[in-house]
Amino acid sequence: MAKITYIEHSGTEHVIEVKPGMTVMEGARDNGVPGIDADCGGACACSTCHVYLDDAWVDRVPPKEPMEEDMLDFAYQPDPVKSRLTCQIKVTPALDGLVVHIPEKQI
């Protein structure tokens, strides 16, 4: 299991143990983390699972694929460096300790 910290816009933290092979979005959705809507269910067809990677994790998470880059154009206030769609981040043991910040809202 990898511990992932989801930080709401208000500052409330949710530390969740997520099974390797799942996505960061599935970990949030399955544990009721507010602010991760995941309207498309993980198909990379919306931007409602948008988060900002914590500074310490920007270079440690696998890079974005072109489809994710395209969908981030529809996210609320995307950051070219820190914004990610959690449905596109597969959990591995290397992501133990990952911290993500949930935006004020999803579009």
C-alpha cells in the first residue's frame, strides 16, 4: 500500500492507503475524498479529477501523456508544471508519501 495525502483547498488533509495498481483518483473516489469528482470514471475524458502535485513530487511522478495534457486545458486554473489528472497516475510503491492539492473547484 502507498500512503497518499490529498489536501483539500480548505487545508483539510486525507491520508489514504491506496493499493498499487489503482489510480490516485480511485483511491480518492473509493474513500470519499471531497473535490475529486471523477465524472468520467477514469477514462481521461474530463478534467474533474484535477489536482496540483506538491512541489516535492513534481519530478517524481511519471510524466503526462499527450491525452492528459489535452484534457488539462479544460481544468480549473491549470498549472503547466503541477497540474495532473489523478485518473492518469497509477499507484506504485515509489509513490508512497505522494501529496496532492485539490483545487478550489472542478469544472
